[in-house]
Amino acid sequence: MPAVSWLRKNYLKLLPLPLVLLGLTVFLLLFRKDSTWEEILKRGSIAVCLDPSYPPFEYTDEATGELRGFDVEMAKAIGDYLGLKVEILTVGFDGLYDAVKGRKCDVAISALPYDPLLTQDVAFSISYFEAGLMLVVKEGEENIHSPDDLKGKKVAVEWGSTGDVEARRLKIKLGELEIKPYPTVEEALRAVKEGQADACLADAVSAYSYWGREGGVKVIAPALISTPYVAVVNIKNKALLGKINEALFHLRKTGYLHSLAEKYFGVRPANLWP
Amino acid sequence: MFTGISKRLKKPLLWRGLILLIILWVVTRPAPIIVTLGPPQKVVTINPKIGVHTRLTDEVEEWKIKRTLQMVREMGAPWIVEYFPWGYYEPKKGVYNWAHPDIVVKHALNQGLTVIARLGFVPKWARPKDSIVSYLDPEHYDDFGDFVYAFVEHYRGKIRYIIIWNEPNIALEWGYRPVDPEAYTELLKVAYRRAKEADPEVQVLAGALAPTLAPPGDPWGMNDLDFLRGMYRAGAKDYFDILAVHSYGWTFPPDDPPAPDKVNFRRVELLRRIMEENGDAQKPIIITEGGWNDHPRWSKAVRPAQRVEYTIRAYEIALKEWEWCQAVCLWAFRYPWATHTYQDYFTFVAVDFTPKPIYFEVQRYARGELAQEKLP
């Protein structure tokens, strides 16, 4: 039994072998190339998940039954830039992250806010829309430029909203500030337009919608609390994330995102993304 | 090898280095947070039926437990429902560890709160491999009964209300098996007997049924009204003192009239009617979950202002119109961590303890400050 005899004499030399094999396996697992992008190119289409219940970002046109909205058009524009057909899958809002993680779709584009606590689970693109809390004043107002200018002013908020939380915080910080709560954000914005309040703290989607539809107010950037909307991909799809970011940079640069904002909100906000 | 280490330890330089390291560790380690109980408190409120469901089961740090319960008291809520998972406290048959729940209970009592303990969560040793924590076979009902006995005995004089199981009318809470009012009633009977053996004064709450419109034969659940009727048919009447009800409003205001084909806040009145039909009118009801959600995108959510208004009105209805309702404990006061789903929009206080406007408004209501006020 020469082999057994050799093993007996030299077993110490073989001890590092399992460690080397383990290290190699870990290396291959960690640095293996994700093939999703190649698969997308091969099939010539990209699967986009969205929840069509959030106009004007995504909704179903009641007359035609077609999906419409800012995100729907932006997804198609990303597909055009990448030379891919866009296949849209509708998924409930709370299932969007799981759909990406479980590879039901390649990317979720559904007015999803960046969430730093989820960066271990999914990968986020650059932002395409700032949906955070905005300061809204009456058109022509020249003395209010930031929250610090609200001292002694009347601030309209939607009762119970994030704007309400922030107004209460500002009241503590500034000392003098009158909070005027309204049942809806539209009523709070109207109070500014009609001069019942000096400013309103409202989310960007509501603020731009009102501004575009009714006029008489203006939105002051930047957001008091930032909520950037982003596209979400599987954390392993680095190549796909790079391509989507490239496409979003292109859409930012060419003014396409601003044209979408104009189409769906009726305004061209100065700081569309953070 | 040991001789080598022993020789090295004899070197004074090594000793000095070790001592220096120990001193450095002692000096630089973060100081432990000392949590004191503080003076005993009382809840000040105009509505003694206000309650919330807390989520302290997974809250590790004691100061957070204390802070949560302090804020519940400061909001003006005298009642809390808290989950006490069997599997956490009896890891081996007959071996109990009450360290964590003791902390929760002592702080709750010190804040002047009444605790309603929800009992469930089957330990691994009492269920088949690969089953979920809501799976309990009849052969282990006595094990659950033993736990109920141990729990009630341990907290005798401190916890006077216990809920037996949670939402047994949906498959998720019944081990992903077809739900069965008779089987639940059997479990209830075992738990009731053991609870009363440990403390005849303890109040046993049954049901905690999920409001659902599941059609007959639905594999995922049974309509709560049918389930309660089934419980009575199975002889549940003599085995509970109070009915626990989950009462969510979804998109409907609290005054929306009840109907068998609708899930709304007043659905509890239909359950009440079934109790009356079964000669149980003398028993009270406690709402142990419920409320409204103000997620901006969830289809069953309302606007934040509506949530505030509906919540206060719900507490008011219980106080003024529902004599039979002992407390309304709405879901959920605060989560230990963000869920990143619509669930986060049920809470009164953010994960970092920032109170939401609904917290301040309920507090103002409980202080009697909202009585004459109206929205613009």
C-alpha cells in the first residue's frame, strides 16, 4: 500500500488543500460574472415591473386599458436607448422588490424611493425624480426662499402628513410659526394660492400636480426631505445597473425627463432630480 | 506547545502588555445604558378605552422598551396588547425563560398600563419539522395548555388578560392547514382550563379573528362571522370571558354601517350580534387590533388626515356608543424596525421614536383638548 504509506508520511502537506479549495469556491462565487445582461441582449427585451396604481407615474387608461404614465414612457425610452423591447409586467406595490429579487423581472420602475436600508438586498439606479417634501409659496412671493424664512409665517399642511411632521419640527426650531392643517394636500396648496397661508409643505408629486393644473404657486428647490425615485435591479446585476444608469444619464442630459415632467405635471421644475 | 506559552507568560513585558490591553478595553468600551424603572405612573386620559398594540417582543434594548411604554402612557392610552411567543419562552419542554417578558411587563405596569397578552407561536419541539410557527397538532394542545398555565401563574396579579391564539380563521395563522372552528375551540378549552387553574381571576380572550370575506370553501380562510358561529356550535361559550376582535377600517370611515359583505370598523357589531344570539350578551369585547393606514400607495389606505380623524372617532365610538366594548387597541404603536412596506404606515411613532402627527392628535384628544376644535 504505497499510497497509504505516502499519505501517512505527508498528510501535513495536504492540510492547506481544503482551505485552498474553499477560498477558490468563495472567490468564484463572489466574482462570478452575472449573465443577466447577456440574457437580456439575447432575447432582445427587458422585463419591467410596475404597479399601475399611482398616477401620473403609472396608471391604466380607463378608455383604452393601456398602461400610461411618466414611468411607463421612461421605461420605453430606456429600452429605446438600449436597443431593447420593453415588456411590462404589473406587480402589486409591496411585491416589487421581491419581483426583482426573484428575477420575475429585470428592473422595477414604479416611483420607488431610494432606501439606504435596502442596499444589501437590491441595487438602485441614479435618481430620475425628486419626490421629496417641497416648500411651496404663492407665485410672485420674493421673501421666502428657505424654511428659515418661515419664522412668523402661516404654513399650510395636510393634517397628519410628512409636511405636518416637518412643520411641527420647524415650529420648535423657529419658535414662531403658525401651522394651518387641512384635510387634503390640495386644500393646503389652495390656501397658499388664495393667500390664507404664506407657504405650504407638500410632497413634490402633489405640489407639481397642483402647480401645473391650477397655477398661482411656485415650488422652491431643493427638497426639505429628499425622496429620490430610482429604478431597482437585482443586486447581482451590475452590468444591467450600469446600462440603466447610462440610459438615465442620457435621458437627463437630453432633457427627456423634463419633457416628461411637462407632459404629466404641466411644469418644468428646475431641480427634477436631487 | 503549552510549555512555550507558559514560558512566554513569565516574561514581564507580556504581562504588562496584557494589563495595558485590559485597561484600554475597560476605559474605551461604551458605557452600558442604565435603565431605571422610575417612579410609578398613571395614565391621564378622558377616554379609558384607548389602547394600542405594541411590538416589543423583538425589542432587545431595555431603554427602547421603557421609552415605548412611556410614550404610550403619555399619549393617553391605558391599554396595550403585546405578543408573548410561546416558542421564545419555552425553548425546551418545561424549561422557561421569562427574562425578556419580565422587562416588558415591569415597565408596562410601572407606566400604569394594563397588559393584554397575546399567546401563540409554537416552539420547534411541539411541531413537525418544516412546519410554520402557527402549526399545532391536537396532540400538543396539552403542551400549549402547560405553557398557558406557566405564563398565567408567573404573571399572576400582573397580567389579567390573555388572548388565546391569533386569527385562527386564516390558514396562515393555522399552520397553513384548512381552518377549523371546532379544532380552535378544542384548543381554547384546554387553554381556558389551564389558565383558570393558574389564576381564576385571569380573563381569557378568544377569537382575535381576522376580518375576512372569504367565501365558503376558501382554502386560505373562513369568514370571521361564520367562524364565530362555528365556535359557538363547538361549545366555545363556556370557555372564554371576552371576545377579542380585529377591527380594521380599510378605506371606510368609522361610522360606515356594518354589512356581512364589507370589512369596516363597525363589523365588530355583527360579531356582537352573534354573541347576543348565542346568549353571550353579558360578555364584553376588546378590539385587540385595528385601525387605518395612510400609505400613499396601498389600495386599502386613507389620507393621513382621514387616518387621524377616523382613529379619534373610533376611540370616541367605543366610549360613547359601545358599552360592551372594554378597550380599542389599534395596530400598531411602533415597530422595532422599518418593514419597508405599507405596514410602516399603521404606526403612531416612527422607529426612531419620532411621534407622527396622529400621536399628537390622539394625545390632544385624550387630554380633552380636541373637544371643541374642528379642521379649517
